[in-house]
Amino acid sequence: MHDTPAALNVHRAQLLGMATTAQQGLDLDDPADFWYRQGVRDAYAFAAALLATGIVGDVTRAGADRVTDLLGDGITDLGVLLVATEPTPRPTQPSLNWMGPIAFGRLTETHVGIDHDLGSRWGAGRDVRISHRRPHDGATGLLYAYDRTWDEYAILADTIDTAIVEAANTAALATDPHLPVDGFLAHLHAAQARHTPAVRAVDSGPVLR
């Protein structure tokens, strides 16, 4: 016999209550107990998110991360935590073209290198990872975003220099550590504009006198 939606909500509330209790019991002065209680908290948060999504995967992990982030910020309101376990709709971002894993793989198959993550809690749902893929000994590469809830990708720049990416990341974090991707993109464009004159000066070649 399957639980009714009302029963599942009760179970979610109970799990979130236990996650909250574990969070409140964290003691930095006792490392062994701290890591144990943090693991217990994370397990309860994941179980609560699993009841909301019904599937094991990134969408559930994103919901669990939202819960633990809120608890870490001292937010224990049960209504807020319940909403956090549910999949969030992606805000409209007209400047971005989101695509599935297969399409992304085809478009980026020539972009080889190592993914350097710039954080995985971007966006209102704290479920977007931004990464800069570049060769081990290279300074330029592919910049992209990955939405864990929807399992979709968006290319932010085909080829972009590390200095520009780092400048945009620093500015975005200073604005909001959970800035939407289009907000990060605005900082990226601003950083590109600041760096472009210097690049042109280098590329212009020697000045004839």
C-alpha cells in the first residue's frame, strides 16, 4: 500500500525535524561528533528531498543541498524547509540556451581539458554549477553552467581566458554567492570589456616610429 501525499508530507516534516536537530547539535569543539552529526543531518535532508522528488539523482541532491544550506544559515522554519526539498522551476533567462547532456556533449567534444569548478550553488535554487574547462597547461577554455535540477547545460563562452573568468567570479561572489547564471554572465561581459583593450594592445604588434 502506497502512502498518500499527506502521509508523505508528514514523513518529510519528520525527517526535516531530525535534520534540524542534528544541525543544532553540531559541535566544532568535538571533530568526531561534528562529522558524525553532519553526516546524519545530510542523510535526513536527502531522505526528505527524495520523498519530494521520487527519484535518486541530481534533482534530489540539489534539494538536499538547499535544506542543509538553509540550516547552516540558521533557518529552521519547517514550511521553508519543506519548499526547499521540492524541485524548483528555472527562472526565465533569455540570454542562455539550455540543452541536454547529449547536445552539450556533441557541441563540446573538441573542448578537451580539466573542469575547474567556480562553485555549485549558483542560482535561486542553489543547484547550478559553473565550470571552466581548459587544458592542464592552458589559460583559455570553455566556460559553461550545469543545472543539476534539470540536468541541462548552457555554454557561457566557447573560449575565454582564465583571468577574465576569475575576475567575473570574484565580482559575482561579491554581489551574491547564489547569483543567477544570467547575473554571472553580466559580470563576465563586464570583465571581458575591461580586459579587451589590454589584449588588443598586445596583439597590435610593434609600433613603427
